[in-house]
Amino acid sequence: MEIQLDNQYRYFCELRGSPEIASMPLASEDATLSLGELIDETYHRGVLADRFPAEPETIRATIRPIWSQEPLVSQVQVELSATNGKAASYSLEFDCGPWVRRAQLKALLLKEEGSLAANQKAYRALVAVRAGAGARVTVPPLQPPAIVDGCLEDFGI
């Protein structure tokens, strides 16, 4: 299965001491590479919903930011399209992704090192910056989800 990727942005998860966009980030991490996990999630959900073919020859994955106020991203849209006899497409919008857990951990580390006061809140923001020729995303090998045939009684439940 060939995967063609269309992603024109680099995504950064930032932690700030205040909710204003003009405030200086306390920490920033490139979240672009982890967007492949969102492609995997979209593929599996599309196959399980019977709205996307399980084994198409080619998948085109398009990743787009949904802006709250540019450059701030409220959601990341992942749209998959395939042709396997007939055209099919499936898309999802994600409010969060793998970067959220890493940001939560980073906030704890900032409190431990004293960069963030113990009672101070860390404000998380996902920021997208145009990458020009496209930003690299690591896409895991897409495999159709394993479907278990049978009923619960067959498994002792």
C-alpha cells in the first residue's frame, strides 16, 4: 500500500505561562512527526466504520490545521482518500494528539525545575507554521484492524 502525504505545515506544541499568544513560550516541541499516529487512527476508524477500504493500493493523506486564530490550531483535520475500484474518502478532526501527554509531562518537569511555579497553570497551544515544500510526517505501517469473528460466549464471557 502506497501512502502519499500532503502536509504543508509544521506543528509545535507550546507551553506558556499565560493564555496570550504574545507571551513567550516556556517550552516548545515539534509535534509534526507524531501526526502519523492521527493518520493511523483515521485509517482504522474509517475501515471499522466500513467507510474506507481495508487494503487500497494508494492512500492520499491530507493534514490541515483548523485555525482558532492563526497560527493557533484548534483541531487537526486528517483526510484520507483512496481508489480501490471506486473512490472513497474519510476524514476526522482531532482536538488533541500524542503531543498533549508530552506537554503534560513537560509542565510537571517545568514545575520541578522551578521554571513554572507550583501553583501556576501552564497553557498549552498547538501552533502551525507553513513549511513550504511540506513537512515530514512518520506514518506507521497501516494494517487493517484485526476483526474477531464470534460471539462473547466463544471466548468464555
